Amino acid sequence: MTASPTEGPKAIVYDIQRLSLNDGPGIRTTVFLKGCPLCCSWCHNPESWEQEPRLAYTDALCRFCGECARVCPTGAHSFEAEVDGKTAHRLDWSKCTACGNCVEACPYDALELCGREYSVRELLNVLSHDRPYYRIGEGGGVTLSGGEPMASFGFVEAFLERKGKLHVCLETSGYAPAEQFKRIAAMVDLFLYDWKAAPTEKHRQLCGVGNELIGANLRLLCGMGANVLLRLPLVHGVNDDEEHLKAVAALLRELPQIKGAQIMPYHALGSAKESRFGLAGQTMALANTGDGQTDLWLKELKSFGAINVFV
Amino acid sequence: MNNFKVKNPRTDLRFEIAFTKAYREAVDSYTHPARIEAACLRAQFPAILHPIQDEDLIAGRFQMGLVGLGIQHQTGGFGFYINEEKVTAELEFKAGSAQYREDLHDLLTYWKGRNTNAVVLRNRPEAIREALPSDLWRTMPLPASPILRMAGAYIDFDKLVKIGLPGLAAEVDGYRKKAAENGGDVELFEAMLDVIALIGEVCLHYEKQARLLAMEAKDEGRREELERMAQSLAAIQAAPPKSLLEALQLVWIYGVMAPLIEFGRLDVYAGDLYVRDLASGIITEEGAVALVESLFRLIDHLDCETDGRVIVGGYGRRNPENADRMCLVAIEACRRVKEVLPQFTLRFNDSTPKPVWDAAMRCIEEGRTYPLLYNDEVLVPGVMKAFGVDRARAETYMPLGCGEIELDHYSFGTPSGSLNTLKILELAIRGGYEPMTGQQVGPATKPLVACASYGEFLTEYRKHLDYYVHAQAIFEKYEYEITGRMHPFMMVTMLYDGCLERGKAVFNGGCAFLGGTLEMYGNVNAANSLSAIKRLVFDEKTMSAEKMVEAMDRNFVGRHAELKLMRNAPKYGNDDDYVDSIFVSLHDYLNDSIKEQAPKVGLDSYLGVTINNAQNTTLGRWVGATPDGRKAGTPMANANNPAPGTDKNGVTAMLNSILKPRHDNHAGMVSNIRFTRELFTESRGKMHGLIKNYFDRGAAHAMISVVGKDDLRNAMQRPAEYRDLIVRVGGFSARFVDLKKDVQQEIYDRVTY
């Protein structure tokens, strides 16, 4: 996140997902901000961890024209003839500085820069195209997601101050200074608040940080009367142990203000995307959540006394 | 052989030889075209009929010959036709007696100059020969091409069902008597009576067959079905239909013999009898669904690729309550018959009952693509203005073929020409020089390199467009005239408004409203190309016209930087007003100029259409590289949709763009939307809301494909064409093409029908 004297704070946005149906009520536009203080082993957006833009390469679109290799200042791209007469496009990620020269040169959209700077005004402009869809059904709006949107706090706060009547959900890991949550609590229409693992040692092991701050912020938001929906990313054999599920149930009983808890079954998209970003092996390569597993989790949570749990 | 779906297709061309002989005898015996037509229909029926098949509840399967009499190319050919290619193949690859081969040679040479296509083309006005040199649009680079046919007859099935064959015969006989008194065309009416008698004979043919089959049937249930079929065929020979089965049987036999490929407002003409049957207990809802399923399978057996329309719903129905009940039966039948045809079409409006809408949504969700949705609230006022008719008339609008609009059994609007606006742009850029053939064609204008401004180039482009639009309008009018002299098409004439009263065949002064439509292809790519020209050459001046033309001449080989710039110029489908306004203005310019042709050439209307079929691919094959970064020969965008791979801002931006064009100056514009099944199964309410919102914001049409396995496989193989495809992955949605091959494979494996 950088500040500009005329435009206010900016943030790096790496995707804007239209017709988002699962990140809050109604039809939404989900804005993915780059940068995250956590590094969850099951993360499906590993390209969002660092705040800086990153190169993305889609091999299926490459026509082997070689323009990228021609403009690359570090020699990250190379082309080699293979035995079967085909050509291979090799990308040495360690050499890539995400300068964007190859993206400018690629005529076929095979190379893209994941992440580009937006000012609040620019983002609101982009979102204005989707406003007709926010009126549908129960009403939709914008969901700020990440990465961890709170890692771009200045931008998020400025966005919330200027959003007007736009319904905004904030999808967060809860890992940010309490003071920051306090400042925006009243402006966020709904927090989609992740609850990932318990106890804290396990959370640290799986996500890189402990869960004390996350728990404290959750209680803080509930205490302030914020709308909170708990989101439970569950990975079979990783964080769906009894201790965690019991802790979830206890939390829901302790904080009846919470609107509910939504199970987010693990899917393998993260590991599949990794090679596009040169991040192979960064997250767990696990199978997608099996059929029926979600129902088992639901049953188990309910047996521990959890209320308002859904998928 | 033709592609009619019959169990045992004919294996030789004896029918074609016999038909030719019958035609020769007819022209020797008669001079009146109606007499000749009646004789040809008698040569055709029952000869080309096929037996009732085990799954049929309604009788009537047929296979048009390689020579014969028809109305449109989808069922054999237009007028007296011959499929030279297939007849020649028979000679080249099949054995036969010396006599048989001699007969085939005779038939080929006999029809060469006599088939309707050849006659129509040969006699086309001198003034348009240069603009329309050929109708071989599949194999030649043509900026505009005539499409020879009289497609889109929507006859008055409701009247047919009400009065039946005897009623129709009585009416025709009444006019015959009047004609005899007033010196009218008695022979026309006499020939019509002959044709009506022939329809009765065909009913009798199938009645006997059904009785025989019933006697042989081992299964009790099947025997009863066949007995009911036989009874219904007997009944309609003698009286108007008194049950749903009789109505559908009559409609189908009549349709086959015409041969028609549009089956009208099914809910209107079948609704009353269905409700009566239900009340009297002679049919159940399930039984009615089975009957309509049988009708739909028969329509599918036409295998005509396009058309095969069945329309339900909408304003302007005389019996809305009964029709809506029939509508539900028809939607259910459509859901069950998982075939390409019919192109089942729902007209809807603010008063469409919720159960009808919900049933339609369910059918779409299951991946049927049908019903195709047409929004009366937009189209009725649009049709009033475009056709210049009152509201009551506009409420009878009917989409035919690939989406051209007509007025039910009142107007004719055959799409008998196509315009390749991207090809025309290719010419305009070079001042009329055709780079593929090296010839100068059309008006000689200032090439792009000589134009000082975008406006100046646009003016030059419009000169080319005007030239071909005007030629097509002249052709359309001419085609009606010459067809009117040659072909009475009596089965259409008898059930088209006003023809009997006037005593004239449909195209010979009978039809009250002779319109016409001009199919446009390439508009989206042309607009994208204009956008690139405006942006790069004139606004930003980042590329000279010379460089642009040179890059296109080389099909971008070694011109990657230029290609990149051209591909990056704004593209339709991203809710970007820069290019969307260019598209809208091109669309309006074309539609307005086409509309203006009607009074000039003497038609009641002449309107542009932007429709769905494979011509975007076929015509694209003969267009070189274009300023939008499209490579030579590759497909153009389909209908009112972004060019493949160019809508990068998601489905909401795509919808915003395709909502921009007007719908009151043309006769149809089709839009396609594609979703995966899980979006519906997991977010049904939101998706229904999205569709409703789309129409509330002024959309006229949608063909909604809910994607299943085949599409996903295609998306894996051709990702560039499927960038807009959103799939559900676990708990959220993702662009399918962004997923790694193995995840794509997994999603593919997960999708089940």
C-alpha cells in the first residue's frame, strides 16, 4: 500500500471477481487485495501472500512467439525446441522481477501481471459498473477480500469512508491491530470472519501465527455490535479435529451475536494455481473435500452444540 | 441422402427419377403453376413417407429427396431443387443398372438450369450482379450473398385446428365458386382442393399402416397407442380435430407435406383441446406430455439444424388460461426430449404465470438451453416501431429460424441475404481492394491510409455498407416476385392471412405483408476493429494506418507489437463505452439503412437481424486479419456477443454491454449467456434474480446455456474461446481457463448429466 498526496491511499488489487455468489448476501463483486500476514497451508490464493505484483503465466495461451524473451531484462523467459518438434516456453521464476515488460509484449494474454495499484476512486469507478446487480434479490454489494484486506488498512478505511450506501463485506483473518478494527467496525456491513484452527499452537503451526489476537478481535467486534459471520475453512485431516470443532461450538455459544458459521470445504484450487505463479509446492497438495464430508462436519458441529452452522 | 432421422433411409435415387418424370409430365400437361405443384406433391407423397416408428404416438416420418419440391434449403431445397453434389456422388461411388445411371445423368442435366435456385439467380436484375456475384458464401470470399429460399412460413395452425381439413376444403371451394363467377383464378382453387384431398390420402395411408401395426403389436399398451393413432387419423379426414391427439396429428401431417419447419404457437392451437380432454378424462397430464414429446421427436427428425421452432407464451393469445396450461405440458416435454430440435421458445412478459417461468428456468438449469427466452415487454413495442404495425399485430410476433422476427401467419420475412460487415470493412480499409482475390470490388473509395480522420474513414466504410445493403434489398424484392410467378406454395397460401380472399398465391399478391430480413455477420468484430482504428491510428496515433494494414496483410507474422496494440484496443463486451458506443452506432446505422430500403424497393418492411448460427465461423473463414487483432480465417463473434476471448471483465460487464443496443429498428438480435450447472444448483435464487434483472433492464432475448461436460472439454482444448466461463470450485467460483489442467479435469469428471 502506498499513499499519494492527490489520490489518497492505494492498494494492490490482484483480482476483481464479478458475479460473486458466495461471499456475502446477494450478488457481489469481490475485490482481492494483495498481501497477507498469514500463510495458511491450505491457502487457495498463494499469489496473494506478498503485497507486490507477481507475474502469472498461462501456458495454454502461449503461441511461442518469443516476444517475452526478447524484452525480458533478466533472461527469465527462454524457448527450447523439444524432441517431438514442439517448442517449450521455460520461465525461470527466480529471475523474474515482475517488471511487466513481457506482459506488455505478449500479444496473446499468456502473461499477466497479478496485482495492480488502485486508488479508492478508481476502484469505486470500476465497481459502479456492477451496481445494477447489487439490487437483485436480498441485495448485494462489494466484498473486500485478500490476501488479508486489513493488511491494506489505510486503503480499506478510506474506501469505507467513501463508499456511501454500498453494502460492504470484509473477509478477514482477524489478524490486525485491534485499534484498526475499532476504527472501521461501524462502517462494515458484515464481517466474514475466518476461524481456522484451535488451539493457538496448532493455529501457529498451520497458519504461521497464533490465534489470540484473532479471538480478541472477534470478541471486540461482537462487543461493538458489528455483524459477524464466522467462516470455517475445513480441511479433512488437517484442521477438522474434535478440539477445533468443539472450540467453534463453544465460540458460537459464547458469542450469540454471531449471525452464523459457514463451512468452507477445502478445494485444491490453490495448489493447482501455484504453477501459474511459480509457486509450486508452497501449499498443501490435498484432494478436494470428499462427498459427504461436509455433512459429517455439520453433524459433528451440531452434536457439540453449535447453532446456525451451514455450508 | 438427406439427414432426416428415419430408421431405414432410402438407398437409391429411384424416387428422384420418378419425381423428375412426374414433373416432366406435369409441365407437358399443365401451364398453371398450381396444377404443376399439385402434381409434384402427388409425386412426392406418399413416396417420401417413412413408416411409423416404435416410439411414435403421432404418425408422419419423411425424408425429402435429393430432387423435389420444397420451400427452404433446410428441408431438401427451395422450390424445385436438386442436390447436385449428392446426386453426382451417387453416380461416382454407387453401382446401378445402365438404365438407372442413364436416368441419373438425365436428371442432373435436366435440372441443371431448371431448378428454382438457378432460375432465380440467372434472372437477377442486372443492377445487382456486381454486388451479388454468387450465392456460394460457404466457399467464396463474399461481402454479401443472397440466400435463396422462402424461409419462415408461420401458417395459421389455429385456424387449421379449428376448421380441420373439411372446413378448409369448404372454404377453398367457396372461393373457387366465387372465382368462377368473377373470373378469378379458378385453377388455383381447384389445385388447392386437390392438395387438400392429398393430405386426406396421406392421413389414410398412415391410418391403414397404424391399423396393421396395431394388429401385429405384441405389447398391449403399444396396440392401444396405435389404435388411437389410427382413430385420430381417420377422424381428421372427416372432421375438425376433437382432441389434443387429433390436433397434433393434423398439424404434423400438414407441416410435413408443406414442408414446414416452424410449428407455431402450440399452446394456443392445442390449449383448448388439451383442457377439454383433461376435463372429459380422455387424457392425463402425463399422457399429454407423452404426445407432445412425440411431436418434438418428430420435429427433431427433420434434422434441419436451424428453425424447428415451437412457440409458447406471450401476449396476443386468444385463450391465455388454457394456453398456459398447455405451456406447462410443452415445457415438460421439452425438458424430457433432450434433442437439438425443436428450438423451443418461450415468449414471456410481466403477466407470465410464475409456474410457467419456474418450469422454464428448471428446464434451462438442466442444461437444455431451451426455452429460448423472448421478452414481450421489449419486443412488442420494438416490433410496433420496426414493422410499423399496431400493438395487437405486434403481439403476434414470432421468432423464426435463428431469431428473425415475423408476424404470425400475416407477414413473410424470409432472411434471403447475408451481409459480412467485417469482410466489407476489410475492403473499405483498402478502398475496395479484395486482398484474397486481388480484385477491386464494390465502390472505389478512399483507403484508410488516405483518410485524415476516423470520421472520414467511417464515411468511406458506410459507402461500402450502403452499396451491399441496397443490392440485398433489391434482391429480396426480386426474389419474392420471381418466386411468386413460379411457386404458389399452396399449403402455405391456404393458411396465410388474406391469400384466399384475394385469390392469390402467397408471393403472387396474396400475402398482406411482404417483409424481408437481412442477416448481418461480423458487426462485433467490425466495431472492435473500428475501435482499434479510432484509438490507435487517430486518437492516440500509436500506429500508422500503413503499419496497421501491413501487419494485417502479413497476418501479424513477425508483427507482434502491432498485434498486441490491436488486441489491447477496447473490445465490445467489457462495458467500455468507447467501443460499445461504436458498436451501438454501427448496429443502428446498419439497421436504419436496411429499414430505409423497404419503401425504395417496394417491400412492406426490410429489417436487419443479428442472429445465431454457424455463419460467424463459415464467413469468418474468408476474412483476412482484421484491426481487432483477429487472425485471418478465424471465427467472428456470434450474434450480440463479445468476440471469443475478448470479454475480460466478467459476466456482469458482458451483460452490461449486450444490454446497450436498441431493439426497435430491427427484426431480431440474439444474445447468448453461458453458465455452469452448479451456479444454478447452488445459487438458484441469485441466478434467477440475475436473469430477471437482465430482462428488467431492457434485454430482448437470451439463450442461456447451462454448461455440462462437452463444453468443459471444449474449454480445456480451446481456452481462448472460453475465458468467460465461470465454474464453481469448492466453495467459490473461478474462471475455468485459469485452472490447472488436472483441476479442470477434475471439474470435468465431477460434472454429471
